[in-house]
Amino acid sequence: MIRYDAVRLGTTWRYTRRSKNVLSDTVGEQVTAWRQRRGWNRERLAEECARLGMPELTHAAITNIESGRRKEGKRRRTVSVDELAVLALALDVPPLILLSPYPDGHGVEITPKVATASYFIFTWFPGDELMPNVAETSDETMEEYVEKRDRLFAAAEPISQIRLHANMLLVRNGYGNQIVDIMNEINQATDPQVKALTEANRDYLLGEIQKLDESIVQVREEMKDNGWAPPVLPPALDYLEKKTSEDYKNNPSDKSGSAYLQTVMAGEEIQASVNRDIFGTSKRKDSE
């Protein structure tokens, strides 16, 4: 059993098996697994990559990526960032899933001297967590670790803001869908007491949506202050572009139900915006 100390935090990471693969090997294994899960052969994956604009990912190229064919002990070819992105797009999977053997559970080798648990690929890449220093030899101090962590968090701030923005739109969309159902219940209600309770539930959700709108506006202001372009909003939420956080502070009672009822019905448009925030493009439906 090989054992690595994790940044002198009093925690020891143990791996029952240490991968001798480079990251390109992990990508190859994951491409094979997800391709087979789609029921595709390599020729079909190559066709999809060509359709997406990368015809150089031919059947032969994909074979070399997946099999990791060696020449003098080294891979015949590694996987470029461009290829990783296209393969993930073709297979309809997040790029990160191709970089980690999770849920297999064994370690991932970053270099011949640095390995980590597959879990940390998912937290280190987006900047949620500093990858534990599991180099075979390390005399890193706690102060050095804290400095590295702070640099990581600062660099990952744009990612954090985009994810926060997308998550708020998702929650808002969920509330909107609930209100659609509630409006149907109100229209069908015959008992005045039931109708009143349902309307109260609707008004509560409208209040939660307004709180989310204020938070969305604040996040977008922070993005602009930092020089980052905020994500494009769906047409139904264009009015938020004209709002500022001061508007909400100055008009805390501006809670016109009718105005919000006109905006919360845009579930598909909001979902499309969330997809653009995270992936850079709206998710396409599999036409096959």
C-alpha cells in the first residue's frame, strides 16, 4: 500500500492502488466507457467529432486515444485540450468526467511524482478546493499551503460567480414552474378558503423570486465591477439589466405580483440561459 501525506494537515491519504497512467490514459479509458454507454462504435464517434468541426479525430486517432498504444514506452499521442472539449461535447458529458476515473476510486497521477484521489479532480479543476500536495517528498509549511489556497480561490472567483449566477437561475426557474402549477390550481379552485391559501402560497413564491432577482442583480454588478462580462439573460429577464441593487433598497415594497407573474413563466428560456452560462452554448437535443 502506497501512502501520501496531504499537506501536513494531520490527514493521511491512502490509496489501495496507484494509477501509473498519465491523464491522457484516463481520458482514453473514459472516452471508451462513455462511447460504449452511448452504444457507439469508434467510427460513429469520429463522425460526430467531424460534424462538430474536428475531422482530424478520425477512427484511427480515437483508437490511439482509447487504447493508449505505446511506442518506446510512451503514448503514440496525448489528448489536446481542444480534443478533450470536442470529445466531451460529442458524448454529451462534462469535460471533467473524462479526466477522472471516478467512481473507480483509485488515484490519479498528475506527474510521476504527484498523485491524488480521483475526487480532487472535480474540486481542484473548478477551484473549489486546493489539490492536496501528495508529492512523494514535500516540506511545504502551513503558511505556504494557505498562500497557495488563497491564490487558487482568487483565480477561481469568475468561475464561482458564473456558477452562483447559473444556480440562482435554476432555483428561480423551479419557483416559476411551481407558480405555473399553483395558477392552474387557483383557476380550478371552487372553495374560497382553498383558493385563498393557494394564492398565499403563490405570493410567497413570488416574494422568493424577487429576492433571487435582487441577488442576481447584485452578482451581475460584482461581475461588472471586476471587469467580467455577465452572462446573457433570457429575453423574459431583460428587465433585470435595467435594475440595480439600489433599486431594491429604495423600493423594498415594489412587489407587484402581476409584473412578476409575467416573467416567471419563461422556464425553457431560463433553462437555456443556464446551459449557456455553464457550457458556453445551449444544450442540443440528441437527434438520433
